[in-house]
Amino acid sequence: MKIPTQESTQHMLREQNADLADPSFWQLPRSERLKAFALLRGLDAPVRFGEGAGNPRKGGRGFYALVKHADVTEASRQPRQFASAPGVTTPEPAAWAKAVFGNSMVNMDGPEHATMRKIVSRAFTPRLLATAEEDIHEVARRVVDEMIAGQPRDFVPSVASRMPFEVICNLMGIPERYRPEIADRVNHASENVGVNRGVRARLRVPGRGLRALAHLQLVMAKLARERRRHPTGDLISALVCADIDGQALSSRQLGAFFSLLLVAGVETTRNAIAHGLALLTDHPDQRALLMSDFDRYADGAVDEIVRHSTPIIQFRRTVTTECVLGGREFLPGEKVVLFYASANRDEAVFTNPDVFDITRDPNPHLGYGGGGPHYCLGAHLARQEMKALFHELLTRPRDLRAVGIPDLVDSNFDNRVRALPFAFDVS
């Protein structure tokens, strides 16, 4: 059997609307994009997209798409060959931005990443985690109480966003007076990540986003100074007062970590919660099963929501050494993109992958990463938040439901929900 050339493959993919480098692809309905990923998984080797796709050895800003579960997992667990530096997002963070705002842990490799991860992971002491889990249930009850009292119409700002934001702020020890402005700044900093924008928007929004990041840095620097003098037992205190091989987080490192936590711990969980309500509305049989024995099915429901929705669509890696993966030879300097949204629908791993099934077992989804040193540190807390919130949502306003489909942002980075109308009956 003759293996198709790169050129013929590209032609076929364009005919099937499967050009992952074309911004218009990310404006297609999600169902169409998932069909394109299924087509790519059926090919013999990863395909290159973008600049230089026709002749990849000439370089360019193109990338190879890793769409199979096995390939995404292997690349995730081989950081020496597939590096996170200089950046996992597109475009890569500028060197001056790293110097000013600090380098995010997701963009680090080797000893630098190991040191940062050790400081952060050791700050999550058993006592801190126990306090956080107790707080999660408290926040879930309060958010649902206030939802019932206020009867809002959009689930995203009133419930899905509030839950993880309050949990993270409580965990960090962010005073109430800073929170409204931080929430606003986070929205400004992240609203256009992965979104194709016009020239005027590209000129205007970066300044807005940088101002938001600068403000967050100032707030965190002030709190870091306060907690070094007077530790209070929260995560900020643990991070800036840590002594891991003689190191703690500097104010700039703390600011970079907090910015990452707001995206990884707030944005992704918010989107998973919103998708979860929509999925449970669209699949009343699964909702009924979950409600029949919540403690029995909750863990499976949370993992299936994350697998099915995949809040983070992709991260990028840079090849550091000549290697072979998935039937393709890679050279140093080439870029690969790990498409978790595709890996989580891989027919080789998941039976009937498009079906939403809270009893799916096993469920080795990659919603928190493909393993390796960059596996999400907050996966456990994210699961606890979702379980606590859905327990409150499903056991009090019994017929809480989404009204219509989620309003999704056309992003190639995350499966972001802009709005989700909902209704409930508290009688």
C-alpha cells in the first residue's frame, strides 16, 4: 500500500476542513472539529500544519499535530525530548515578558521546573489540603444558596466561575478587598487566549492584558511582603516562607504562580463545571443514575465530564533531540502540539468515545495532562470542587438544567464557555 505524501495529505485535509492551523477551523461547530480529529487519528503518522507544512525540513512556524492517546502520553512523559520551554502556548511568551512577570512553571524544564514544583507541592501540606477540602464544601453550599436566592439566568458567572475562584482565593489567602478587581483583571488577561482577532483587537488587547498581569504582580508582591513578616497558614505564606533546599518563591515567582493558578485552577474548572451541567441536561439518564447514588457514581461522573469536554484543548512542545514518535521522525527545533481534545476521543483507548457514560471504567483521560512532570498539581482539588458543587446542585434544586447549548468561545487553546443560560425550580 502506498503511503500518501505530505502534499496529498494536506490536500485531503483541506477538503475535509481539517486544517488545524487555519483560524477558520476553530470557528467550526465542535462536532465538526471532532470529526476532523478522528480523521487525523486514522492516518499513519502525525501531520504537519501551518508554515512550512509542504516542506517541513525547511523550517517555518508550523507544527506537527499529536492526536493519538499513545502519542500525547509518550511526548508528555519524555520531557528531555519534548520540552515545554520556551513556551507551551501560541505565541510563545516573549523573553522580556518572562523577565518582567516571571516565567510560568508550565514553560519550565529540568532542574528549574523540578525545584519550583517541589516548593509548590510541599506547600500543599496535609493540613492545608484538609482545610481546603472543608472550605470547598462550604463554598459550594454558599454559591448554591445565593444562586437560589438571586435566581440569575447565566450559569457561568453566577455559579461555574464563582466556585473555583473563591476556592483558589481562600486557599491562597487573598483578602476580600482584592477579589473583585482580581476577577476583573483575570478576565482581561485571558479573554482572548487562543482566539483569532482582527488587527485592531490585536493592537488593543495585549496592552490591556499586560496591565492586568502587572496589577496582579503588584498585589501578589504586596501580599508576599506581608506574609513573610506575618505568616497566616495559607498557601501564600507556605510558598514565600518555604525552605526547600534553601529556596522559597520570590515575589515575582509568586505572581507568576498565581497567574498560572488562576488559569489552571479557575478557568479550566469553571469550563468543566459549565460543560458538566450541559452534559447532565442533555443526558437525563446519566443524571438520573448519578442522583440515584451520588457517592457511588460521583468520581466517575467528574472524570467523564472532564474527558468528554476536555477543558484544555492543547499544549505545545519543542523537540530537543532527534527522535521517532508515532511513526514520524522529528528533528531538534521542530514543534509538536499535544491535542488532548483528540486523545480523549481515541477509539483505540475508549469504547464509543463520543458517548457520555459516567460508568466508563477504565477512564484514562488526559484532561489533566498526559502524565510526566507537568501533570496537573491541582487535579485532586479540581475533582473535589466539582463533586461538592454538583452534589449541591443536584440535591436541592432538583430540576436544575441548562437551557440551550453552551455559548463557546472560538478558541484553539481551551474549550471555553462564554455563557450558559439555565433554569431551576426551588418549589
